[in-house]
Amino acid sequence: MKKRALTLLEIMIVIFLITLITGAIGYNMKGTLDRGRAFRTEQAETQLHDLLLICLEEGVKPDDLVKDPAMYLKKYNLAKNSEKLVQDGWGTNFVIQYNQNKHDFKISSPTYRKYKNKINPETHVDEDE
């Protein structure tokens, strides 16, 4: 029997098929990763809101909390990784506002709003939600 080596054409076809399959998998994973980031953002908003209210009860001024929430979360040992908690799933810092009349915080993420508007443009998510 004669030993046969792979030709250059066969190797190129195999590489093309691997690239094609990898590209299809990567394209499908992007949506999954964005949904994961959106879920992490929703959970972080809720958790951060609760922790900021705890800091407020500890006597921290609301304006100071809005300026540097991570420092106070770390100071009172309320979060394992306070720097990560003040960021959304995409790594952008949350926008935190304090409503003096309601004595409550409003936490939002511009990146999350863009994502929600992109996946469902009919139900426009604005800043008041």
C-alpha cells in the first residue's frame, strides 16, 4: 500500500469548514452573552439599590453615596467586590441619582437601555423606567 499525504486543497477545505462552523457558533453566542449581561445588570441594580439604602441608614450623606458608592460599600463591608457591583454587565458604571422627596435612589444603566431598545424597539425604554 502506498501512503497518501493530504493535499493543500484538502487542508484548505478543512480549515474553511472549521472557520465556518466557529463563525456560526460565535454569532449565536453573542445574543446569549448579551442576555447574560442584561440579567447581571438587572440583578446588580436591585442589589446596589438595597445596599445604598443600608449605607444611607448608617448615616452616610446621599450626595457622598452618589459620588463614590464603591468606597462606602467597601467601608461598611457590604459587598465582596464593590468596584464590580457599581458596574453593569457591560462594565459601564451605573448612573445613580438620589430623589430627596422620596428618600430613594434611582439606578440606571445607559448601556442596558440601549440594549433593551435594540432588541425591542416597539417598547422604548426611557430614562424614567
